[in-house]
Amino acid sequence: MTDLTASPANAAAPRPSSLLTLDARTKRRNAAEARFRMMGAIAVAIAVLALVGLLVSILGNGLSSFRQTHVTLEVFLDPAKLDKAGDRDPAKIAKVTTFGYAPLIQAAMQTAIEKAGATTEGVNAKQAAGLISDEAAATLRRFVMAHPERIGETLSFPMLANGRVDGYFKGRVTMESAALDRNISPEQLQLADKLRAAGVIEMKFNWGLFTAPDASDTRPEAAGLGVAILGSAYMMLIVLVLALPIGVAASIYLEEFAPKNRWTDLIEVNISNLAAVPSIVFGILGLAVFINFVGLPQSAPIVGGLVLTLMTLPTIIIATRAALKAVPPSIRDAALGVGASKMQSIMHHVLPLAAPGILTGTIIGLAQALGETAPLLLIGMVAFVREYPGAPPEGFFDPASALPVQVYNWTQRGDPAFIERASGAIIVLLIFLMAMNIIAIILRRRFERRW
Amino acid sequence: MSPIKTSVSALALLAISATAGAARDQVQVAGSSTVLPYAAIVAEAFGENFDFPTPVVESGGSGAGRKKLCEGVGENTIDIANSSSRIKQSDIDLCAQNGVTEIQEVRIGYDGIVFASDINGAEFAFTPADWHQALAAKVVKDGALIDNPYKNWNEIRADLPAQPILAFIPGTKHGTREVFDEKVLHAGCKADGTLEALKASGDEKADKSCMALRTDGVSVDIDGDYTETLARVDANKNGIGVFGLSFYQNNTDKLRVATMDGVVPSVETIAKGEYPVSRPLYFYVKNAHLDVIPGLQEYIEFFVSDDMAGPDGPLAAYGLVSDPELAKTQEMVANRTPMGPLSN
């Protein structure tokens, strides 16, 4: 450098360089830097926009699913219809199917309309009863089966309103669309308006979304996530109980004890590969091994849990090994130096220091498993399941659904009300995922130590 | 940890836990996504009215369901396969190979396939020949076999609207596509004379060539379900989608249905056989499971009962065209008559 500046050519024409006036080259460099920064900012903006767009569309479609239209009717439990023999014999009462309960609801609706003083031009008794969900007959029958002694009384029952009526109060169904819709007429909606003014119809918080099981295509208003939430919870429990100990034990062995040779290298490469295997492959494995070979039942959370365990293990092992590696060797050396055995140094010092990292990795692995649908497709969990699984451990073998599966199922249904439900289910799933990620962040913030 | 090690340790845990699995007490069903809504409606009503648990109904396609049915006999195999097309000889062979010998074939009713466009769009009155001319790769025009030249519907027939041709049809993995190919494209091919022209030109597979579609983006295969078709029609107002009758009936406020041969598709016109594009729906029952799985016999009897599958039942209300020969099916189910060999 000094040679160059000292050369006569340079000395003859010194560069007009100043900190205050920028030369062309510096300007170019500054411009390039500004462009580079701008590109980064644009990338962030695109990501934020995409996220906002996603959230707006999901929340816009789904928030309304947390409220549901209910109808409260005084139903006369007519002994002439429900218990012809009059001896309150449960076996005979059970013979009356839900179809036999429909006339009671129809009659109760007429009474309610009269009480509200609403006129019903263009709406016959059957259409008026059509404002109420088909689920109502099942609700009534369940009550009568449980309390046969109350036949003959007039009782007040909260019932769900039909999905279209619910859609009307949420703005999804309009008078114009109802005129074209063969499932509801504008006259029925006018009647619904009058009943709402009279307080018979009201909007309430939709607890059913969280507790009720799935429902068939004819009654979207009754569909809930109860079975799916239970199924997902069971699977996460299985994944946690199996994947965490196996994953941590494997990582400790590989990181602390295993000799560095070709075999451990091979295992290491395989673990990294396994983490990148598409999840559907684990589903095929689950079908072949757990269902066809071991003979576990179809659609059961135990199989789902095992498949998701296999899927989550590589994630946990990689995170755990990284956490173990991050513990400084001086800690190990000090422990060994004061006479601790290898096991003591790991259990007393290395593992506690690595714990936040391990837990973070585990929670992120679990969150990933919670949102997984593809492997469940092959083991029969993408299904219409209405029965709640029993309490664990037997419940692990009962059929169940899962949260992402329920979203997938609902988006395929014909009735537009299921789109709202599906978005609601996505919100529930997102809340679960966010809660898990927040826990992971808190754990890391609170317990992580930097050296 | 290697994959072998992983599975071995998981298997060891399983061997202990597998013994805890109790006998299955609910009916398991898999198969066609077209039959799924009907099966779900029946399963729900069955669970409400009987002392048996609600059956579990899986979708996944007719072919996949039948394959699962034929996997063997035992509690970890399914009891019923829903199917929107008839069982194939290859399925029966597979069943026989795995020890599934007696299968009941239960026809639950008929399903209509409708053509519908955006509610605010023009009205269409189609014939199968129109569809063939719109979508086929090769058509006859003025007596000559040429590559499909049509861009607008009114070029095919003057009384159709002047609207660009754009069709969203079910992808080849759907059972609906088979019906579309056979009852619309093939029928249209015959009607507009292309079949004869193809045969005359020495095409040995003329029947197949009839159903070859043009590839210039005018016909779009939808591999998803009807909700995707609806979204496409919604996004592109010129598009005409192929839907199931029940799906259309749930979305009459968004779709305008087209007539076929002058007939408006409805449960009534399909039941009378006037509307040409329809198909029977089935489910297949493994007889070996009838006395093993509690509630199986009751479920299939309930499915075909007048209360459910009859013309005034909830299935008909949802869009299933009830079978005029339902009484025969009820008798067959009560007697557990297994199906004979396929006639064709």
C-alpha cells in the first residue's frame, strides 16, 4: 500500500477524497447498501403481510363460530307419543326413535310462536320447526331416556337453531340468498327475526364447539371439537411420554459416551435424514407395523401417538444434542476434577444446564406433531367419530379424531356453515400452538444461561 | 438413534400395551367420499337411537375402501366399504385371497351429477354432445375429424350463450369422473358422430379416444372435493363445474344448475330415470363380521330402512335419490345374502 501511494503517478494526481464530499464510488457503495437494506425490509414486509392476510381471513371467517344461535322452547313431553303403554318402561320408551320426537318439537314451536304473538304467513308448522336443528330431537330423547319419570311434564329446553338461521344472524345468509336457497325461505327468516325480538331466539357463547362431538352434514350447528381435542391431547401425551425419555437418552449416549467412529457418524447422518422425511412416510410405516403387524386397532390415538413419536424423535434428538453441546466443557471438567463419576457429572451438572434447550426442542417437536394430518390419514384417524374415547389407558385404544383432522374434514363438507366451523377450529388449533410456543420461549428466557 | 432401533423400542413398548386393547365394540366403515355424508347421517342417527356406539366412518375413496375391506377378517380390519362405483373383479379376487369370502352388496340409492355455473351467470341447457364437443381432443366438424377448435359455447350450438368454454371436472381419481366419462363424454361422442368418424379413421381404441380431453387449459381437472370446484367457479365466473346433486342442493344460493337433455336435475327426475347422468351408490359388508362386531347387522338394516333411505327419509332430504327397489334390498340384508359373481 505504502509503495503504491508513494508511486509518482499517484503523487501527481492525488485522489480528491474527503469525508464531507462523497466520491462516486462511495456513493455507489452507499446506494448498494441502501438497496440491500431495502430488500431485507421488503422481505420482512411480505412475510408480515402474508401473516396478517392469513390471520384476517381466518379470524374473519372463524370468530363468528364462537357464538351460536339458541332457541329456548317449552316442550310438553306428551305421554301419548312417548309412552303409549303408560308404564314408564325404559325398554318401551327406547323404541320411540328421534323421528317420534319431531312432532313434540313442532308443537312446542307453535306454542312459542303464539306466545310471541308472531304471525306466520307463508310458514307452515313443519317449516317453523325447521328453524330448529335436527339435533334437538336427539337432545330431547337423551333427556327422556335419562329421566323417564318426567314424561307428561312441560319443560324448558335450550336447543340449537338450524345452521341457516344461525348464519342469518351472523350475516352469512341474507334474505336474497335465502330466496334462492332450497333449505330456508325468507319467510322463515322473518319469523326468526320476530322470535328473536320476543327473546325465544338468542345468541350465546358456543361452548358446544369445544365439548360436542362431530356432527353429520345435515347439522353443522351441532358439530364440535370435543372428540378431536381429546384425541389430540391423548396423542400428545403418548408422544411426550415416549419421545422425551427415548430422545434424551439417545442424545446423552451419542453426545457423552459414544466413541467417534464410522458407526456413530452413520447414525448421526441417519437422524438428520430422518428429520427431513415427509410425514406421510411415517403414516405408511405406522399402518404396516402398528396396525397390520402388531394388530393395534384402527383410528386409535395409541397408533397416532406412536407414529407421531417416530416423527418427533429426530427433532428432539437434534435439539437435545445441540443443548448438550452448548454446555461448556469446563463444567464437565470441573465435575470430573472434584471426583464426580461420568454419570454424576451428566446427571448433576450437564443435564440441568441443558434442560431449557431440551424442553424448548421438545415443545417445538410436540407443536409440530399437533398440527400433523398426513400420517393420521393412513391409520384411519381421518374419520367421522362421534363417541368420546374413554379415560386413559383404555381410551388410548378407542377411536378418536384430532384437531387438524377435524379442520380437514370440515373443509370438505357441502354445507357452507362448515367453513365457519373449520376456521373456528383453526383458531383453536392456533391458540394451542401459540400457547406451546410461548411456553417454550418463557422456559428459554427464564432458565437459559449464557457463558 | 437409527430407524431400526427406534422401531424396535417402540415395538417392545407396544407388545406390552397391545394386550390391554379390548375387543372392538363399534362398527368401522371406510370408503367413498361421495357416500361419506350419507353414511355419517345414518351413523349419527344410529348412535342416537340404538344402544350401540356410533360407527366410525372414514373417507379415502371407493377403491381404497374396498381394498381395506379385502385386507382380511379380524377386528383390526374394517366391516363395511362405501363405494360410489361397483366392486371390481380384482377386488373380489383380493378378498378371496385374504379369506374374505362372503360379501354383501347393498345398493343404497342413486346419486345425480349436475353441471352448475355461477348464480349470476347465463343459463345453460346442455346435451351430452355439447360437452363432448366442448372438451374432447378431437371432434367432427363438417364431416372431418379435427383438433377441437371451439372457444365459445355458442360456436358449438347457436342457442348456447356466447361465453368462453371453461369446465372444472373431477380428477381421474374420483368415482364421479368415471360416470362423467361414460354418461356424458362417451354418450356425447356417439351422438355427435365422432365415435363413428374415429372408427372409420381406423382408431382401434375409438371408445377410449372419445374420452380424451383437450389439453389447452379449457378443461380443468379438480383433484380436491366439490368445495374446491365451487371456489374455482366463484373465482372464475365463466367456469362451469361438475358437482354432486347433494352438494348443489346445499349451495343453491351460489350456483345455477344447467339442464341436461332438457331435464332439470332433481331427486324426482333422477328417480324417474329422466335425468341421464346418475349412478348407483353401494356399500359392501363383510359377512364374517356380522356376528362378531356388535351392532353391525342393526346398522346395515337401519341404513336401508324406510326411515333413513326411503323417499321421505333424511338421506333423500340431503340429496340421495332413493332406490325404487329398496324393499328388495331390505329383504336381502335381513337374509344376509352374499353377492354372487359379477355378471359383466
